[in-house]
Amino acid sequence: DAGVTQSPTHLIKTRGQQVTLRCSPKSGHDTVSWYQQALGQGPQFIFQYYEEEERQRGNFPDRFSGHQFPNYSSELNVNALLLGDSALYLCASSLTGQGSGELFFGEGSRLTVL
Amino acid sequence: GENVEQHPSTLSVQEGDSAVIKCTYSDSASNYFPWYKQELGKRPQLIIDIRSNVGEKKDQRIAVTLNKTAKHFSLHITETQPEDSAVYFCAARGSTLGRLYFGRGTQLTVWP
């Protein structure tokens, strides 16, 4: 049973560029959340997708956008990259309506903005 | 929104000793409190969680306690081993659908 998979694992961009990160949820999960983890910090919630719609959003500017596809996979897009966007981007999947809604995290995409 | 504070930020113990990490939260509506372990370069992995209708939960060498009145919860690791060395995060969530609010993490080092 594949867990949460993310791609790419590492990438380097320059300021002003745009980036797309991808996530495939754990088999059977229908909800995808994205978190940003800066070095030495706890993960910060960006947004959550369910039934192909953004259900909740954290305190991130609209340069951060996302999408969920019918197969529950998801993309995170960041436009006009800033140096401060350098971080580990974690995707987490869960199953809405079942028990705890435990989150399963992927290994993350490490973004470096130069 | 919720605010989760975690202490200490670093913790060093000798192998075999116990380790305790403490967190406080601000939103009395929060009802689910997971703990994650993150090894260097790896994903956060759930090690134990507790709900607001339970005061304590134990799983082998790991236990979590919750005091709803004081709005704090703690992770207890007994008989620590070098492989317990990692960053530990506490988190709080207000509803099944809701986001997790994480603490800033505790770097635990267990010396052999």
C-alpha cells in the first residue's frame, strides 16, 4: 500500500519564478492538506482540499494556490517566488468522515529560492 | 485561531532516562492532540495521539497526558534509546475536518 508520495523531492528556483509541487494521497484517502515547514520550525498549514475544492486556508497570500483532481491527487502552485518561500513543503492526506482523520505525511518537497 | 506552545526546544538525556515534552494550547474547542516524530530529512510520523475525552494514553514506552482544564498536554518517553533521537512536534486540532496547529518542536538527543 503506497503512502503519500510527493514530487519533486528537491528543486531550486530563482526569485520571481513559479513552482508546482505534486502530491498523491495514501490509497483510500480523499483529503489533501499542504503544510510549509521552514527550517527549525513546525509545519504551518497552507490549505486543505476535499472534493476538488479548497475547504480551509491558512494565513498564506494568494500567490499560493492549489488544485485537487478527481483521483484525489493535488498540486500546490506558488507564483512570484520570494526568498522566504524556501522551505520543506509537506503534503498530508486523510479520510474525511472517518474516525480521527489522522494525517499521513509525505516526505516533502524541499524548495530553495535563490 | 489556536496557538500551541512547546517546551523545551532542546532536550538531552542519557540512554535509559525518561524524557518529558510539554505543550499548551489556547482554544478550548480543540479536541484532538497528536504527537509527531520527525527524523532528519524524513517525514513527520504520528507516534501517539489523544482525544479530549481521555486523560492519558500509553503505548509501550510512550505516553501522553492531557489536562483540559489547564489546556496542556505532555509526551513522556521512558527508557530512552539513541534511536529516539529526533525532533518531536505536538499539535492540536479543533474538529475532524480542521487543520493541525503545530508547536515549534523539541530536538531530543539521547546519548548512549
